[in-house]
Amino acid sequence: MEGNAANTLLTQLADFYASLCPGDIPENVLEKARRVLMDFLCETAAGFHEGELASISIDYARETGGREEATILCDGSKVPAPWAALAMGIMAHSIELDDGHRWGTSHPAVAVIPAVLAMGEKTNSSFPEILKGIVIGYDAMLRAARSINPSHLKRGFHSTGTCGSIGAAAGCASILGLGSEKFAYAISMGGLQSAGLQEMLHDHPGIKPLQPGKSALAGVLSAEFASRGAKSPRTLFEGEHGWFKAMCAGEYSEKALTGDLGKRWEILLTYTKLYPTCRHCHAAIDLVREARKVLECTERDVDSIHVKTYRLGIVEVGKIFLPSTFEEAMFSMPFSLAVALRKGNVTLQDYTPELLADKELRRVASSVTIEEDEGMNALY
């Protein structure tokens, strides 16, 4: 750490990340970064065509104007880097196909990669530097998320939003090549801008992509401000009025945040989605697809479906039985199971207005019952 800075949890992270070169990162970690980047590009392209909020954000970025620093993928408009990061984060999170991290209950790609790509284009960074920024951004975001969950989630926070700004700031600080002191300030500013609530799952879930988009924007601003001399609390995490106290009421793990740096790369622990739904639907969809194949049945052969799952799954995807919009359908386990019975799969093309109004699918969705299972609660 430059100067006489205190040794805090934040400075431990910053010292490690600021010292990394692309060659210091194991090849399997870099390969995973390539894969998550490809996955991100695909989901962004799909979100560009499907997301209503994506269109709003792109129009806003264009109309706001400013320096042509970074390209909004798929649209092609060149806008200031923060606005490009915002729009791409919203696009990528619009279809619930983005990668995730079970222990951090968050989606890293949609917050980190838009910020890194926007900053990378602005600075004409090399591809190895882009990959390094992605790896560092994932690591910082997911360590932060792991350190405060599950308490954070139980308090109603959306980790993709609250932790995404930390990861995006770290990724952008890496792209700018900040020294450890400024690197710490960038992450700190990202943490000060942490925001995101789960309430949107219960009313107008289509606004959900705003949270990672805003995190990506915050990451760009944080790194830029730090590079220009702005300073921020180095006691971000453990301070008297810091992140741990605010985000999880003191139920945190310092080891999860700073333990095994350089040995435990969080990007390796992320998963890729097969279906455009919240992940809490996926196991049930898998089982319905298998039953359909083995029993050679469709939705017309089924009177009812009974699902046992964990409490969080019921809260997040077990409340909407008859979705009326694309966004609601992505958070409806009952409707997704009805689709899986008919089609043998669940894809973006299965949440059309015609299918949402289909009487037989709605009958099957209405027949679904969901029961909380204590054994699954314990496993989750």
C-alpha cells in the first residue's frame, strides 16, 4: 500500500489486486474468464432484443450525449463510458440467463463485465488486460457477497446490486492500472454506492436489471474518480459505520472476504444457466423434463404437479402462478414447469404473449402446489 495507510480488509484486497499481472493468473482462471465473457455477449445480444428497460436505457444514453468513449454492444452507439456500462448491464440482466454464484447469491457478469468493457474500450486496453479486469472484478464482488450472505439476502438486499459496484470498481481500477492506494479508494467508492433490494421480485420485476446496470456505472465512476485523486474510507468493510454493519447486521466472515487470496478464485465457482429463469426454478424444470421423457407425457396428461423446495425458492419463484408479462414469467416456477411439460425445454421463445395466454398452460400452472421442505432448507 502506498504511503502510511492502515492495514484494513480493504487494503489487503487492494494490495493483492493492484500487484497482479495477466501472467500471474492461472490459465484455468483465464479460460473461465473467456467463457464468462462469451456467455455475457450472448445474453447481452438476447437482452437487446427482449428487454424493455434495455431500450429505455439505450435511448437515455443516446439522448444524454457526451464524449464517444465506449460502444453500447448490439446497438452500436458510442457514448460516455458510464452510460455504456449502464446500458450493457441492463441488457445482459434482462433475460435471466446470466451466470451466478451460489454462495454470494449474485450474478457477477452483468455488473462487472459491462464496466470492464466500457473502461477497456475507452483506454484501448489489450485483451489480456480485459481478462485480468474480469477476473479481479469477479473476485472482489463475489468475495464481498460471500462474506455477508446469507444474512444480507434475508434482510431483503439484492447482492448483484449491492456487491456489483465493488466488483465493477475493482475491474475498472485494474484496467486503469491503479496503484494499491488508489485501487483501495476505487473499491471503497464502489462500496459506498452499494444499492439493491429484492422487493422488485414481488411487483414489476422488469426493473430488476437497473440494479446491476447502476452497479456497472458506479464502478466506472469510482475508478475514474480514484484515478483523479478522490479518496474514500479504507475502513469500508469493518468500520464503525461500515459495510458489514450496514449490510448484514454484523453477521459476516472476514475469511470469506480476504482468505486464500490467489488460491481461491471466485470466478471458478460460478455457474452458467441453461434456462432463462431464476435459478430456483432450474432443478424442478430438470425433473419435469426427465419425467416427460421417461413417461412420454405432455401437459395434457398431467392433472397436477407438487414441488418440494427450500424457503427462498418459494419466496422468489413460487408466488406468481399466471404471469402476464415476459418479466413475470421468468420468476414463475409454475408456468415454467407447464412450458417444460409441453415443449420439453424452456427457452426465450416460450414466454411469448400467445403462450402466456394459452389456456392449457395456465391450467397446468394453476395446478402446481409448492411445499417448503426442511431438509432442502438445511441443504441450501
